[in-house]
Amino acid sequence: MRQIVKIASVLSVALWITGCEKQEAPSQSAAAAKSLEVGVMQVVAQPQAIQVELPGRSKAFLEAEVRPQVSGIITERSFIEGADVVKGQSLYQIDSATYKAALVSAEADLARANAGLASAKAKAARYQELVKTNAISQQEFDEAEAAYKEALANVTVAKAAINTAQINLEYTQVQAPISGRIGKSSVTAGALVTANQSQTLATIQQLDPINVDIAQSSAQLLRLKAKLKQGSLQAADNADVNLILEDGTPYSHTGTLQFSEVSVDENTGSVTLRAEFPNPDGVLLPGMYVRAVLNTGTDPHAILVPQKAITRNSKGQAIAMVIGAESKVEARVVTTAEVINHQWRIVDGLKVGDQLIVEGLQKIRPGAPVTGKPIDAMQSDQQSQK
């Protein structure tokens, strides 16, 4: 019986040793499998134009408020509301009867002044000869000479009155001061208007080209100037501006930056930039909200990485995974700037030559051994397997 117990013990020990040996083999293969293959890209630096997107409002290139310059009754409106008008086109007709009468009266005054001038001139000429022979006194000659000069002045006054009457008569036809699109009329035929009244008859706006006023915060402007001074940004070579319309579609024409306001708005803390855009199709209307995309400079050593390569930790910090020493994963805290073509621009945390992990991030953790493979090679392998 004892021998049977000893044989059973020996067999159990042998089975336990065999089981241990079988468990060691999988653990070694599992260790080898920990070195995962991940897709990597080498960090490079290249010149990159930096753009900023700012809010803006479109504004008419030219705008004129039409007001009467003489008083009277509107007899006719000769334009279609919302239509295009040209400079000099007749818009309203004011009753001109009284102004025509004033012109006739002024012309009569000129004729009377000319008659008086002829008489005074002849008398002054006769007296000039008589005073030489002492046939008349010097005082009589001086009075005749003064009367002649007064007659000359009367003629000048009469001519000025005719000019004024002609101008007022012309003002009875209210003309378009600029070319553009006219809005709704505030008066109709039969309305009484007065010279230089506060109420406008209509408003004309030139829409091609059209201006866009862009608001940039003064703080952003100061940061931009500081970067340019430090050399981290280079000044942009052009002043081209692109627009994104209210519905998110890009505007088909490119504008040009014209000027920047010299003062900061105290209420908004922003500086106004003005850009000019062609508007042949009339897509842009005054007061329309747009987003303006303009170049602020060029980063001569920009580092761009795919957005999917950057994650966030519990503190909200941007994290990039790179292959560090001994081919192990290393987590880097990076500083991101703007997004350019679905890529983050990294301003701190990465350097040229780093092996950035882009594919397989969900399978790794810091300190894990990995094998890096260029993204292009991995993508071609996956396509061949498909």
C-alpha cells in the first residue's frame, strides 16, 4: 500500500513539472508579442502660410442718400425701386413753375441793369471830356463815374441772380449722384418736400466692388506683431483675402486688403480692417455677415501633424505619442496652434526627426515596446491584404 502511495506522488510531481513547462512557453511568446507594430511618421519642418479667420460685415463701396435741394411738390417718380440707376439719371421731378418764373424775373432784372449800365457809361464818358475843359466840376464827374461803377455792379448782381435761378430750376429734377442700386422710395407723387430735409427720398448703394469691414481684436494684433518681431513669423507677401459666406460656402472671388484702422474701438476692443471684393453677380449685400480668411504671415519652420495623432489627457493637455529610447512609447505634452488642412500646427513639444505614432494609438500605452513602420508602408500592406 505504501508503494502505491509513493508511485502516485511521483506521478503527480511529474505532471506538475510538465504543466509548468507548458505554461512557460506561452508566456515567452506573449512577451515577444508585446512589441506591437504601429504606424509612424517622421516629424519635419517646412514653411507654412499662417491664416486667421475673422468675422466681418459687408458694406457698400459707395452710398448716397438722395435729398431734395429745393422745396416743392413731387410731380413724378421716374425709377423702379430696387433697380440699378446711373449717375445723372432723373429720379424725381419737383414742380418747377415757380422756379421758371423766378428765372424769367432774374433775366428781366439783368436787362434793366444792362440798360442802366449803358446810360451810366455814356454819361461818364461825356463828363470825362467836359472835366478836362473845366466845363463841369470835379464833383459832378466823380458822381458820374460812381454811377457807372454802380451800374456795372448791378449787372453782375443780376447775372448772379440768373445763375441762382437756373441752378434752382435744375434742382427741381432730382438726379442720381452716383451709379448703383437704389432702394425703396420714402415719398410718392404729390408729396411736399423741403430743401435739405432730414428725411431721405431714397438711398443708392454701389455694390460692385463692395467693401468688407473685418474686426480683429487688439490683443490678437499685438501677439501677431510680437511674433513678427521675434522672427517666429515672417510678414505675408500678399494681402489677399478670402471669404466664407453665412451658409458656409466659400465666396468665388478673392479680395484685397486695403487698410487697417489707426485706432481701437473702445466698446469692442477691436481694430477694423477693410478689404475690397469684386461683386459682379451681386452675391454680397450690405450688412451681410461673413468670415474673412487672410494671411497673417509665414512660419518658416512649421511642424504639421495629423489631427488624429494628438489626444487629450485628463487635464485637457494635448498629448503626442512618439517612439523614444529603446523603441518604447513616450508621451509628450505639446502646444498646438491653429488647424491647417486638417493638421495641427505644433509650436512646442515636438522636434524635427521625432517618430510620431499616428496609427495604432488605441493599442499602446507609455513605456510599451513598439515597432514603427512608416504610414505609407502600412497602408500599402493593408490594401494588399484586402
